[in-house]
Amino acid sequence: MGQTKRMFSWLDQWLRYRFEEKWRVEASAEKVWDTIIHVDGWPDWWKGLEVSHSVDDLPVVMAGKQYRTRWKGPLPYRLEIHAVVREARPQTSISADVHGDIQGHCTCRIQENQHGTQVFFSLDVRTATPWMTLLSPFLKGYFRENHNRLMARGMQGFTQHLAKEATP
């Protein structure tokens, strides 16, 4: 039994991904929060996010609010992700459970200081689709690179979007 447990532990480490991102923007926490919680508008500024929409009539930050997204990064595959808001603290943090092609949890924290606003993203997930699960031990670096590129595009689009809105 011990050998089987070690094997599953080894496999689990190849299927799990932990991503940490920090964006720094020159905007108020209020403006950053307002842009982040309106997930339906993300495709307007986030290159690589093809679809993002709410699937219910709950208020945007209410626990249980659900979103469906489809992502396409530089590598030739798409991810379908369903997110359910777990908890939200206005202008401070929001967390959600994610399901679909990946499963796990994501958190976004917002912190304003004298230099602007910092946005911290934490994503702790594992692969859920058979092809990703099967290939994860071999393509983990590519999956990470795809994520990093998507996040860089997101930061660039987010910064440009906030700058446009700040211009009278």
C-alpha cells in the first residue's frame, strides 16, 4: 500500500499547479475592484479570453455567483473554466472555486498604497481533462508558459483599460 500511495503522490505533484501573480497598476482600489468584479467585460481587454459570461442572476460579488469562461493562449489548446464565487470582501478580495478543464481554487487580493494598487492572484489547481492529465508530466513546463503568457496579456490589457477609463 505504501508504494501505491507514493506513486499517487508523485503523480499528483505533476497534475497540480500553483500560480502566483502580482500586478501593479496606477488606479484606485475602487476602480480596480470595479473592473475585476465585472467578469463579463474581461474579454474586451484580456487577449486570450474568448468568452466570459454569468450563468445566473445573482449580484456580481455574491457567494454562489457563477461564471463560464473559455481561454485560448499562445499554445494550441483551449480551457473551459466554470468559476463559482466563494467569498468576496469589497475592494479587498474575492475567491472562487473553479471547475472544468482544471479544478481548484483562485483568489484575488487588492491592496492600495502610495504607489498605486497591487493585485495579487493565486491559483491552486489540478488538471481535470483526460488529455491534460495524461500529458501533464511531459508538458507541465508548456502549460506553465501558456498560463504565464495569458497572465501577461491580462496585465497589459488591464493596465491599458484602466488608463483609457482615467482619460477624460
